[in-house]
Amino acid sequence: MRTTRLAEPVAAAVLAAAMPGSVLGQEAARSAVTEANNPLTPKITVNLQNYYTTDLFGLPGQTADQFLLRGLVPLKLFGQGQLLRATLPVAWAPALPDGSSSGLGDLTLMDLLLFPAGHMAFGGGPMLVAPTAGRKETGAGKWQAGAAAVIVMPMPDALLGALATYQQSFAGDDDRAEVSLLTFQPIVTYNLPEGFYLRSTATWNFNFDNDDYYIPVGLGGGKVWVTDSGATLNLFVEPQLTVAHQGDGQPSFQIFAGLNLQFPIGR
């Protein structure tokens, strides 16, 4: 089954983490759990994440899967801290009227300038989407530009935050639809003992080109380990249910799972 193949990298990482003898140090403190879930943590980060959609509105019997390979590198230019993030999806999607299609999706680049503000932190900057998808079902076929903004408020036992992006197409295949997309991701985590935590991070999508949208709500959990070198391993799963939508092809229910790795700089 193709969806299973796309999820193999995440599954392999999960099994590796669960094997005896894996290189994990003492249990992470609660502050380390908060840091591991903070999208503005200035560490080299590798994310292996997967969305498996079990139901799509208006497409009975169809499923979809998207594996995300994401990397984040902290930089400092002219005294200004920033985070450069790149996301490359590998997707399996329905190909109407029947069948399916799989392949690379569109590459997204994001540069967030960091602005600490007391107990909160803010990041904002430009983003660019390149039409790297080889099939029309797995990408938009358009160059897109826009902006992203993140705000987070870390607390001893929790993390509150939000990530918002907007992207607008400006070039590409003339036969493909224009893109005008707004996303909003509330971020809520609550720390539990021994490195465990609860999470809700579902992303809302609003397509202004055709007025389609969907608003999911997620509730899941995860666990963070800290190695002796200071690196963190963050394993999680979060089922997400769409509570409001407009338009066919939007996910009704999906399972978001992943493995996030963070590596401190200079150690």
C-alpha cells in the first residue's frame, strides 16, 4: 500500500527509538520538553513528519498521505538572529476520477527573524514556495511568495503559541489555478512527568482563490528524550478531526505523527 511506504521513514525512526541500547541519556526535564516543542528554539533541527488522511470530504473511499522532510538551521547575520526552515513533502493523493498519484511536492523555504520580547518570543519573515512537484496532484505548479509569523509563550509546564503564513502565486503554469492561501496553526502543549506531554497543533487552511477551507482540531501526545550531548528526540502522534469545512477534497480525519530531532550548536 503506497501510504505505508510513505510513512516508512517515520516508522523506522519510531522503532529505532524504542530499541534497547538506543543512545538516550537521562529523562528530559520539563523545561527541555517545552524547548523541544518550541518552533523558535535556535537549534539545528530535523523533522520527519507524516499526515495520513483516512477520509476526504466529497471523495468517499479515498485516502491520502503526505510525508514531510523538514530542516531548520539557526543563523546570525548582521547581529540579527534568524531561523531558516525548508520543507519538502512526498505525497500520495487521489487522481480523479479514479486512481492515485505519488511523488515530490512543492519545496517551501521560510526565513524567520527572531525578536525576543520578555516572556514571549516572536519570529517573522518572508517565505517562498518553488514548484518542485512532478505531478499536478502533489503540487500547485506555481511559484509562490508570502510571509510567515510565529509567536510563542513558553511556561514551566506548557507552551502556547501560533504560526501564521500567507502565500500568493506570482508565476508558473498558466493552466493551473492561482494560489492565495492562508494557514493558521495554534500551538498548545502541556508537560507531564518523565518527558511525556499532551499536544494540540492542527493547522487551519483558508484558500481565498476558491473560498475553500477546513478547520481541524487535534489532541495527541508525545515523549521527549535528551541525550548526553544535549540533543533531543521528540516522538509524537496527534489525531486531528475537521470540525468545519467548505469544498470537496478537504481532510475529514487525519493522523499527524512524527519524530523531531534537535541538535545544539557548538557541542
